Amino acid sequence: MSSIRTLTLNPTVDLTWQLDDLQEGGKSRARTRSVVGGGGGINVARAVVELGGAARAVHTSGGQIGQRLGRLLDEEGLDHTAVDIDEETREAVILLIDEGRRTYHVVPSGPRLSGDEAEDCLSALLTDLAPGSYVVLSGSLPDGPSVDFYGEAARRAAEQGARVILDTSGPALEAALGQGLYLTKPNRREVAELIGRTAETFDDAREANDLLLSDGATEVAITTLGDQGVLCSTDDDGHVELQTPPLPGQAVSDAGAGDSLIGAIVFRLAQGDAPAEACAWGVAAAAASVLTPGTELFARQQLEELRPQVRLTG
């Protein structure tokens, strides 16, 4: 299997608390459900490992919280490389409210990176990167790096023969298009810059993916449509609609769905699957993840049960 590396510039220590109900006044008593390292690339690497693969997560680490993040990842057994920064790594709080099955995800903006720190992250990501590897650039940019940071990372990784997968939004997404990307995953809102409206249907997604492919922005365009599914498009295979399978239970939280999707896709691509087949596993992973609370990812058994129910239409 090809090697997989992920980059997380703005990781978190995710504190998940469970409450019977959230009171407007007084104290709301909480139980600690979990304390884990989080952030886009770290979650993607975790998903790869859950599926039986291997991945290295490169991430920033600052202050006492950064040290705690490293300890949590070590205890989990996740292969990771920490890049030291001056400012403190952020903590996020996830509240799981039993009353009404509500979820609240509170995330601060996080630290600011200097130019040298951003370059250190790139060096850690690219050092000894073998041709044929997969590189996942995931999550929003923190303050500090230029809007073209992911574009620069993609160009340099592609020059070393890696296939680059991008999962970000806003100006960082726009600036990286056409910069050596193999696969790009905008969601229904992020394609509005391309087609002038939010993508609500597979036809809308087809229009957006056509523009991405015709402009040479990426080799594989994947537009996600929430609970409808995903449209996967390439020049060779055209458009493939992948519909979300029926859920065997109530959706609890979609916080880990995107990272689960990307983790399963990159794992299957590294195993040699074609993009549409890899996407089918990704759709199943995303569906399985919404059955878990907070930012928890999918359970492998649940994914494997859902995969045969993902409908592919060419």
C-alpha cells in the first residue's frame, strides 16, 4: 500500500462532555465522555488506521495543550510528527445533551503561525516523501500562513511524485486549485463560487465538477451533497452519483463525517481502487460516522455493513 501522510496546521484537544440537559442558569453537571487529539488531518489518519492502514499525521504543537495532544496521540498509538510552535494549541469543547439528543461543538480560532513555523510544517510533511505517496491537506488555515499555503504544499508534494488530496474551504481552497491537486472535495456550499449558487442536486454538482475538471483545477472532483450523497467525477470515467445508504439508526452528529469520508477514500485509493469505488467506501464511512456522537469517527464493522448499500449510478 502507498504511504499516506496528513497535515493538520490547527489541531485540537477535543474535550467531549455529556450532560442530561443544558441549564440556562446555575450549574449544568457534565460527565467526561472522552479526551482525544483532533483536527482534520489527525482524524483522517485515525480513519485510515481504523480501516487497517498506516498513516503519519504531521501537526503543530504549542504549549501545555500541544504537549497534551502529543501524549494523547502517543497513548492512542497514532504515528505522528509534532512541529513546535510558540503559541498554544487550541482546545475544543463538544457538549452532548441527552435531552433532545443535541450536540454543540465549540471551537476557538487557535494559534497564529509565523512564516518560519509554516515552513517547518512543510519540511516535516515533505521530508523523505516517496513517489506514489498520498498527501492529505485538511482543515482550515490558521492565522499567519498566506492564503496560498495549501497551494504551495500541493505543488511541492506533487513535484516529489505524491498525489495530493485537499479538503479545505474558502480562499484557501480557491488559491490551491490548479496547483498540482489530485483530488478536491468541495461541499454543496463551497461550489457556489463556481456556479453562482449552492449545489442542491446532483445536476448542480455535475456543473461544478465539470468546471473544476475543464479548468485543470484537479484530476478528481468530488462534490458532497449532505445526506443525498456524493458526485465523483474524472475526465476518464465521467460522473458517478453515489447515494447515501439508509441509516440503521438515528443520526447523532455529522461532525466527523467529512474526515471519515476522506480517510476511507485515501485508504482505498492507496489500496489501488479507482476513484468512484474509493468514494463508495467514503460515503459508507461518512454515513457510519453520523451514527456516533460528537467528533467520533465510524466503527469499521458499521462501515462494512453499509458499503454494499451505497448505490452507484454512472
